[in-house]
Amino acid sequence: MQRTLITLLLLACTGLAQAAPKPCAELKAEIEAKIQAAGVPSYTLEIVANDEVKDQATVVGSCENGSRKIIYQRHSD
């Protein structure tokens, strides 16, 4: 019984750790790596507050518990 309770507590803690929000800089770096791997030559990624988002279609990520967004803009060459 005690082992079962400890196991359940450990599993619950593991689930919470996995659901922890990522820092904006870390998430931006991951997104940037994916964009570069796709071969996009010219783009901008910007971290902004939610109320600064003008076009939801440009949002490629959310960080800091959803209070900030990462905006992507591709530039034409």
C-alpha cells in the first residue's frame, strides 16, 4: 500500500514537471532551429506580450504561462 502511494506521488510529480512552461528564450531557440532546418533564408522571430499581437496567424509559440507569444514573420528576398 505504501509503495503504491509513493509510486502514485512520483508519477504525479513527473507529470507536473513535464507540463511546466518553457522559458521564452528556450522556446524561441527551438522554433528558430526548426525554421533554419526548413531552409527559410530570411525571417524574424519576436517575443511580445499578448496584447501586442496584431495578427494571430503570425503566432508560432506561447511562453511564460501564456502571457507572452512568439511571432514569426517571413521576409521576401
